[in-house]
Amino acid sequence: MTMFKVRNTILAALLILAPIVVPMYAEEGETAEAAVEATVQVRVNIAGIEPKVPEKYKIILTPDSEEFPMPEEGKGGTYTLTITGKGTDTFPGFKFDNVGFYTYTVAQQKGNHPDAISYDKTVYKLKITVYRENDALQTAVAIHANENEEKTDNMVFLNRYDTTEIIDPPTPLGFGSFINVGDCLE
């Protein structure tokens, strides 16, 4: 057989077998399988005298690989969640299309009052496992604090206010007089 006939025979065999070998793809606008979403909550607690104007705490989420899914609003490889005062908020949904292990680092950014507040320095490792169960994708979330092997249930940042430093503006008592709350605490 000549080289031309061999090539044509191989091409003909591939055309016959193509429907068997090539997987079916979803039509445009459809997905072959629904993506799964994982949500993760973060809490900020405060110890000490809270300021009258609550601080905006920034919680930074960084993927351990640039290929890992991020909340849509993430920029520059990170996502910033802002929590005003003490409270709880949730990272917007992570959408996963594939089975796998996805890891992220979560830490609090030091704020505007490092002399008056001891910002929590805990670094959390967020591990999201995506697996298939009953023909659907599922997620399992594990949280570890400061490279600890033991899992924790929540991400909590405890910020401690120094009671001798006042970060609020002085409160006027009358004409030209002010009181410094820190003086009353001694």
C-alpha cells in the first residue's frame, strides 16, 4: 500500500470512530454539569473599649494558585472583604466546575490605628475540596489557623483595643472644655 492509501485509510477509520471516541459537549449556553458553590463566613470580634466610629477591617483572601476560582470581584489575585466594626460577613460564592483541592490564605490587613489596636495576626488556611457524589459536584470546607493541623469551625479575628489610647475625637463638654476618656480610666 502506498503512503497516500495508508493515510486515507486511517482518516476514514477516524471519521467512523469519531462519534464513539469524542465526548458529547453541551450546547452553547448549557453546561454539561452544574458548577457547585462554596461560601465561607468570617467574623471580627472586638475586646476593649470600642470607638464611636467603627473601624473598617479588611480581610484578605489569596489563592495558593492563580488558577483557583475566586469571588468575581477579586482583583490582582486577591479578594478583600470589608467588615465594619464587630460583625460577620461572607466571602461571595466560589464557583467550582471541576473536582479537586483548592487552598487559600486568609488574613486580616493591619488597620489605621496600630498604636491603639492590637490587630489579630492569625493566618487561616482555607481548604475547599470539590468531589463528585450522586453525579453532582459537592464541596467540603476545612479551616486551619496558623498552620495548625487541627481544624477549626470558624474564621474569627479578635482585635483588642488598648483602653489607654483613644482614637475617637474628644467629646466637647461645654464652651472650650473637653474630656479625654483615657484620663477617667486610670
